[in-house]
Amino acid sequence: MSQGKIVKVSGPLVVAEGMQDADMFDVVRVGEQHLIGEIIEMRDGMASIQVYEETAGLKPGSEVYSTGAPLSVELGPGLIETMYDGIQRPLEGMVKMSGPNISRGITIPALDREKKWEFVPTAKVGDKVVAGDIIGTVQETSVVQQKIMVPHRIQGTIKSIQGGSYTVEETVCVIVDDNGTEHPLTLMQKWPVRVGRPYKEKLVPDTPLITGQRVIDTMFPIAKGGVAAVPGPFGSGKTVVQHQLAKWADADIVVYIGCGERGNEMTDVLMEFPELVDPKTGESLMKRTVLIANTSDMPVAAREASIYTGITIAEYFRDMGYSVALMADSTSRWAEALREMSGRLEEMPGEEGYPAYLGSRLAQFYERAGKVISLGSEGREGALSAIGAVSPPGGDTSEPVSQATLRIVKVFWCLDSSLAYKRHFPAINWLNSYSLYSARLDKWFAEHVNSEFPTLRADALRLLQEEAELNEIVQLVGVDGLSTTDRLKLEACKMIREDYLHQNAFHEIDTYASMNKQYRMLKLILSYYKEGLAALEKGAEFGPLAALPVREEIGRFKYVEEANVDTEYARVLNELQTSAQELISKEVDAE
């Protein structure tokens, strides 16, 4: 254990001398209160330490102890439903120890050491196992079964294994390796947060993460194992979008990281998530959720750690073969923490004061997402999808954090304040957003939804693009100066925008739309446009065509219950075709 003395205190940065034996990223204890810190720079025995707690009261000469181990998280039963701070200390446990105002220097285990879990072995004595193999299960909550895996770099033959009730520290299995060394395994394992958990193979993401949000699933889909960014200014609905994704996304586990967000916003999350009902199971959403809360008034250095803590927990569940959705809200606050620590280290600043390594640090975080084949002889397939919110000052996405993020992620959901002011939610701008997974996912949509679904999406996006061009002409000459086909195009785009892309997160039925319903809705709107074009070619007038009563039926289709979608679709489509034919017949009769 290395021991040194403080020579400088600069906010969350502490410099200590006499630390020659310590290593980079070692966890240290600072001062009389044993504050938790991490070494982030070494120079000739001088260690620069970022302290994860308030440093008021520290002075030169105070002692610093290195623990000799990097910042690690505890992985095992008890993670689900728990709310942690940025360095994986359970908030409820800290409140019990120190009251509502959390005191400094608290050391509390991440996993409850007294609670017993029912361990059910799936392996038996004599079995040969390698790292990643599952030796048993623990039913952690009513909806999540935790799989107990052989830790990394351990393999051999099972000498003993027994089911029963155990704490996370009690030995449940003993493995003997080829050298005859015994390795006792518990329900818990530790992993350093800055090191990605290993896997056997990384796969190409080719399955969509269905979210039930039409603008996302249809227009800008994300793949399971993909990465997405949600940049947007204050009030544009980033948090509601992430809540909707957490609630409805086709994921087994949700890890939500509140990184440097406002305290009242984080309080809303902590209060709402336990009350949200999981539509898949009917249980509380918390039964498959891990929350990490690190508000803006908490020490800056802990923000930097919270992102890594969250993604390491997510990787652990990915290795079990689960599909995990990670929400990080927001990476801008994390980047601000990087900037502050970089400034205190007196490093050469990059653009807007951010460190030169901002882009590489963001890449290290996002690249830990992916669809993989886990370690172990079974070859389980798991996916970790990362969705990061970005809060650019004033909504300006040309700032460094947004630009560095866009170079890494493949999905960009651009939240637009002008849409939010018009009460159009989700306020995702369909002209500025994109998804680079669309082409790869077309095959899945064609096989599992409908063969013409990719074509419908392309047609809808093309119409919206043409509408933007037509609107410039309308501002010059007025809508009456357009041809009837262009006016029909504007009407069809209005239906796409107001009936399809607009979705009410708080409506019982409209909050979620299955892929079948999304396909039927889009098909009806584009059928109206197609039938309208045919009617105009045969001499029908634009006025009666725009005023067809069936348009309201199409607009109300979003409120049709899932069980009635197919029958209602057939009825409305028939009514549409009949109405268009009647218009043509009237025109023929008039002639």
C-alpha cells in the first residue's frame, strides 16, 4: 500500500507526493475523513487525484493512502431496483447511515452483505467450465433471473457446488484449475469500471430495438447493440423521450444514468420509475431497472465515474445474454466534468476549453455498446444499446460535445425547440435526424412487418423533404399559386406530421404503437395521397378531395386499440377507396 502526503488542493483535484508505488487509476483514501479518490496523473512520485467528494477542509500535509486497486463495481444479485450514486454507493443505505445530508467519507458496500439469495445450480460436480459459463441462477426480482457466471480468467473442473440460501460473499462453488489451485466462487464478482468486459465476438447489429415510438421505429430506427444521440435544448423533451424508451423499448434490462442533471429532474426520475408499470409484465418498471443518480450539485469528479459505473453494470447483464438499454442523461455534463478536471491539471485546452481527448473518451464509452457473443462454451448472444442525451448550450449542435458524439454514433435524433413550442412531441426534427442502421434493418422490417414497409418509409421521408421545398415557394406566392398535385402533397405531409409523427406519451393507447399498427397507419396516409393523385388525374377537384370525411378516420387511427388494428384498417382503406371513386364518378357525370 502506497502512502503519501498532500501538497496541493485545487477543488476536486488533490496533488500528493511520495506515491511512487501507486499506479494510474488506483483508488485512494484522502485525509482524515478517508475521502474516496482516483489517481488520474503520475509525475515523478507526484500523484494527481480526482476526489469524488467535497474537498473542503483538506490541507497540505494530510495523508493519502492507495488501496492498490482500480475503481471497481460489485456485480451480483441486488443490482436491480437499487439507486446508486456515481461510484456505486447505494443511496438508501447512505441515508440510513448519515440522514438526508450525506456526510463525507462514507464507505458502504454496493451489494447488501446480509441479504440471502436462493441459488439454484445449473452445473454439477465434475463439469469442466471456462470463464463466462453459467453455474447457476438467482431469481433477483419477479422478472429478472440473474445468471451466476464463472469470472474472467478462471477455468477448470467443479469440485463442489450446492444450492441453497447464500449471501453474496459466501462460497457457492469451488473450481479446481489444471494446476490444482482451488478457486472459490461467490454470487458476486468485481470489475474495474474503465475496462470493457471481454466477449468472444462482436456481431453486426441487424435487429431493431423496437421502441413503440413511430418517429423512431419507422423513420430513424436504432439497432439492438446500436448507439444513438439525443441532442436538444432545454424544454425540448429529452427526458420524456428517454422515459418512453426506458418504458417501451424491447430490452430486458434498463440502466438509467442521471449524470450531472438538475436535482429536481433526477428526483422526478427516482419518484416516477417505481410507479411506472412495465407493459410487458404488469409489474413496476423498477423490477428490471438500475438507477445511477449523480446530480449537478454532487462533486464534479463523480460525474466522470458515473458513466463508466453504469456501462460496466450494463455489460454484466449483456454477458448473461440479455438485451440491455442504457440511457445516459446527459453526456454534456460528463464532458463539463472532464473540462473542469483538465483545467485543474493545467492541460492544454482544446476547442471551447474541452480537453483535446474529449472525442477519444466519448468513443471509449460508446464503443462499449454492441451486439456480442459472450464468453463461455454456450455462446450466448447479448446486446447493449447506448442512448446518450446531449444538452448543447442554446441548442447549438455545432459545439464540440455534439460534434464529437455525432462522429461516433449512428443514430441522431435531433430535438427541435421550435417543434416543442408548437407542442409537437416527440420534437424530433425529421429533416435533421438520421439513422445509419436503416438500410441494414430494411431486411428485418421486410420479413417481420411487411415487404413494402421500407418503401413506405422512403416515400414518407421523400414527401417531407419535398414539403420543406414547397413551403419556401408558399411563402413567396401563397398556397393558391401551387398546382393541385402540390397542394395534395402538402395535405399528405400534414397528415404524416400531425397524425403519424406526433405521438402523445401520456395517452393510454397512443403512447405505444406496434410495428403492425405503424405500418397500417403509414399505409393509410400514403394510400390517401396515391388515391388522391389518381382522382386529380381523372378530373376530380381538389377542394372535395381535401375535405373527404375519411381523412378524420385516418387521423383517429392512432387511437385504435391493438386488437382492432387489422379490421379497422380494412374498413378505413375500403372507405377511402370508395370515397375517391365517388369523386371521380361525380366528375365524369358532370362532364
